Amino acid sequence: MKAKELRELTTEELEQKVGELKRELFNLHFQLATGQLENHMRIKQVRKDIARVKTILRERELKELKAEAGRR
């Protein structure tokens, strides 16, 4: 998923997305351990997607803190 698409989601949707991606990553690792995983690159893709979502969440958090500090 691209960052532009992720930025259009709400914070709650992004937090839900992180949970979904973490579950998928867990399942991929399990498949890898049991020899059932066909596409090994999917693990890397999911890890990067998690990082993208977490980065956007952090950007929003910092933006809120900056706005809050500006009001003081």
C-alpha cells in the first residue's frame, strides 16, 4: 500500500491496519517455519507496510503536539 493511500485513512483505520499487518506477518513467519510460504518477499513487503503506517501515525502525533504547544 502506498503512503498517499494510507494518509487518506483516519487514525483509527491506520491503527486497525497495523494490527492486521502484524497478524499477517505472524502468519507469514509461521508459514515460513512450516515450509508452506511460496512468496518470501511478502514478509519484506508487510514489514515495510507496517513501517509506513507507523510513520504516518507518528507524523500525526507530532503534528498534534506541535499545534498544542503553539496554543500555549
